[in-house]
Amino acid sequence: MPSIEALTALVAAVCPIHGISVGSWGDNLTWRIDFKAAATAAQRAAAAAAMAAFDPATDPTAERARIDREIEAIERRQHRAVREHAIGDAAALDRLRAIEDQIAALRAGRP
């Protein structure tokens, strides 16, 4: 799911705004910017361009959230594995190390 916070931050970086409204992520014609009175015409144009360029499918905030959910699932499996196997079991320790490596790789690849 795209992030309204990411879109708001993108637009607010170029123009003073009160906020953003998104009717449907799939239809950017339903998106609206609530400008502050101090916003100049140039700032409003920059804000409209920034919003038009925003692609919900590639929102890095959404990708980060997806990766975080995947990490949490892996960590749950890791804790389950610890409970199921004795610490002295070499095969279990190897599996745990592989899971930790997978988590580290996911964290390194987050946007």
C-alpha cells in the first residue's frame, strides 16, 4: 500500500501545504493538494508536478514496509526454530545463522 506520508512529504518539500487527499491510489485524478495561502503560483506548479510524478507502485515507503513485514515473519520463524531445537544442535545453529544472514540481506536492501 502506498504511503500518504511519502506523497505529502514529496509535495511539502516544494510548496507550503496543509495536506494531501487521495481518493483512490489507482486514479491520480482523485488526488488533491490543500495549499496554504502563502503558496506562490510557481510553488503550486512544482507541487502539482511532484504529485503527478509520484508512482504509488514504486513508493519506497511501501517497499520498506513490505520488507519490514518479511523480516518480522523471518524473525518469528527464527524464534520458533530456537524453541524447537537444542542450542547444542549444530544443524539447528546452521539454520539459525542462515536465517540471520537472510534478515541482514533484507535490511541492507531496504530503500
